[in-house]
Amino acid sequence: MENVGRWRARVGRPGGETESEFEFTEDGTATLVLGGKGNGTWTATGPGTFSYRILEELTEAQGTVEIAQDAVLNGDEFISSGITKVRLANGETVREAHIRIMAKRVRRT
């Protein structure tokens, strides 16, 4: 459970970068707490690796953003990558992109 804590992240998307914060708890909960709001789970996948899945609800019931990432942990930093899908409220996928995230731990919990 080396990844438990709060992490400040640079999220590389097509067209630029944004900042977010994630929180991973010992019970396997993954939360997007800044740069959007969403909940999901994380799972250890091996020594120094984990995956996380978060569903972000868009405002005004416009749809969701499905975040699916595989991460490599190195001390108080991790790098992850994966596919993010934006879906309308009716389930239609309107965007799909490869996302790369670089994060530093800001707090252990």
C-alpha cells in the first residue's frame, strides 16, 4: 500500500496539461479531489505498480469521464498512463484519448 495518500498530478492530455489531485486510501478507494470530482478504486498489480479506475461525473448531468490508468510508483512519485473516455448521459462515447499522469505525494494518510 505504498501509494496510499494524497497526490498532486500533472495530467498530460492532447492539447496541453492540467493539474489534479488524487487520494488513494488503504481500503482501495481512489478519489479525484481537485481538477474534477470522481470516485473509484485502485488495485496493487505488483511490486511498485498499481492500477486505478475513477468515474468523474460531469456537471449538470452532461455525462461522465472514465479514467483508467496503470501506474508505476517510485518513492513519493508515480507515473501512470491509460485511456480516458468521455461519455454523454445517453452512454455515447464522444471522446477517447491516451492520458499520461505524473504525480508527487503531498500527504500520507
